[in-house]
Amino acid sequence: MGNEKESDCVSFRDWLLSMYPAVVKKTSQFKGNNACDHYKAILMTISCGHLKNMSLGFKLRGEDRSGTYDIIKMFLHGSAGSAEVKVAYKPAEGFHDWFPVDLPSHFNSDTIGIGALDTANLTCAATWLKDWVSNDAWYFQGFKLKAQCNNTDTTVEIDKYASVNEWYQHMNNHWHWQQVKDDVVASFPLSPGYWKRTEDDGLGGEKTVLEERCWSNISSFLLCLKELNPV
């Protein structure tokens, strides 16, 4: 499913939408994407409709002064609501770890729709009011999201932002009392089509859950789709 032609993606996307009209509404926010991204969002919505056991992986670069005196958080937003993930308090260079996303606390459910989150906002806030102690720049390597499909227990992840490699910093032109509030330093779009299996497919690439279950048996592809369809 790699190196797709846009025309092929348009045809396949339109076919999927004609076969699964219930998916149209669930993926309508991704219509502005190119056809290849849109059909991948449709495929993941069909094959992995809901996610559970979600976690966030975060990493700073290892170079000198890549750490910060600030507090770093990630906020996940979408139609389902928002989730706050507390990442680090004054992390050193090279800091990296995984953090659970508490779905029940934020969304009142153990699962969340694969299209229910559309933005990840990275924030930081000062730990002290003095500029020379806090609000320092830090070198962000990237983040991943990992979860399991609720219907198959297949592990999937978003690794699109694993290599951002950008310096970020809290805005220093705030009043002192504002510097201890979370300041959004970067926003990252999320889409169902960004989720993919974590295991290598043996061909040097990654497979969606649907490809793993159905693509290998193209003769019964329609039947397999219907069996997986959660909508």
C-alpha cells in the first residue's frame, strides 16, 4: 500500500465510501487531506474503530543544554474532549519515557474512537517566576502515540512525529504570573490514517490492521471488510 498514485487513491477512497456510507461522517474532517491520507483514515476507522490502553512516548535530544527548567505537558484534543498528559518536571537532556493516557478520567470510557482526537498540543510552563531560572529553550526530538485496537488487541502507533527535532521555548514576553501557565509551543494534527501496526510486515514497511487481516486474501476482500466493519 506504499507509493500510491493519487488517482488510485481517489478510486479506492470513493469505493470504500460507497461500500461503507456510515464511515463518511466519521472521516468527514479528513476530506481536505489528499486522497491517499483520506483512504488510510477510512481503512483504520473500518478495521480499528476504537482504541484502548493508549500511551504517549516523549523524547528530548541528547545534546548539551537540550533540557529545561520548565514543566512539559501534552494535551490531546478532539471531538471526544481533551486529555492532559504530564510529561516532565525540569527534564535533563536525553530525557525519554512513556506515559499512560488516562482515558477513563478524561473521556469517561476505557476506549476512544480512532478519529476522536485530531490535535496534540505541546506545552511548557515555568517552574519559577525568574526568567533566568526558567523559560529556557529545550530541544525536542519527538513523540509517539501507542494503543491497542479494541476489537483485535492489535498494537498500533503514530510515529509520524518521532523526529521533529525542533527547539521550543515558553514566550518570555508574558507577565511573570503568566509564565507559570501552560504555553502552547507546537501543535500536531492527528488522523486515523496516521495509526499503523507496530510490527514490521516483513517487506520493509508497515501494514494497517485491515491490510494484515484482509489484504493477503484479496479474493475475499469484501467479505473480510464486512466481518471487520464495526460501524
